[in-house]
Amino acid sequence: MARKSKPKATIEIINRKAKFEYHFLAQFEMGIILTGTEIKSVRLGEVNLKDAYCLFTKEGELIIKSMFIAEYKFGNQNNHETRRDRKLLLRKPELRKLQKKVKEKGFSIVPYRMYIGERGFAKMEIVLGQGKKSYDKRDTIKQRDNKRELDRVKKMYR
């Protein structure tokens, strides 16, 4: 009888506040350059995207700033810095398209999701977003509350 391999536990870190703060216009999936202890911490799920943001360097590279990856517990003196700048790997045509959009007023690049792909590499999903106004945020809250109320009513009549 052949042994069945266990399915890998999927690690997925989501910036839920981003959906509340921005209208999503386009999504991009890319790789991210990490050191050895960083990828080990990511596999443990010790990542926070809440304060992270993306910028272009003078060389035209896309980097993510202020993303928190906790220090690896079993690391030695060569452990990584928790909030260092990390380079994102994206194709040049997509980089140019993003760079043009970001120069326009009101658009920004928001890191939305980080996960481990099928091959075991860390992947980052960024979003080209436009900031919501306060009345848009109130509308989002109202829709969420209405949906929650409808779900309660449906459960009562089952």
C-alpha cells in the first residue's frame, strides 16, 4: 500500500485593514527575497503586514518597507532585523505599469497577502489601491452589518 503524503499546512497572512482602507484596482503576485531565518519565521506564521507599504527605489526596484517578521526563536547571532527593507520580484513591464500609476495622485501600492506557494517559496500579493473617503468607509461598515444581520435571520429560520 502506498503512503499518502500529508498535505502541507498553508501559511497565509492577510492585511485585513487594507480592504477597509482602499479600493482595490489591480492585484499582482510576486516573489520576495528573504534570508534563511526570515523564511523560517514566515513558515511559523510570525509576520505582520499591518504597517507595511511599498516604494520604488531610484533604480526602479520595488521594495517593501516596515513589514514585521519576528526573529526566529532558534536562530543564532546571525538572526535577521525584524523590519528591514525587502526586495519584491516582479517583471519589468508590470513594474513600469505600477510605477506610472503610482505617480498619479491618490494611487498607492499596498501589500495585501503573504503566503507559501506550492513549491515552498514565499509569495507576496500586492494591490494597486486608491484610498477610500470616510463616507466610503461608513458604507462598508453598513454593508458588513447588514450582511451579518441577514445571516442571523437565515440561521433563525433553518
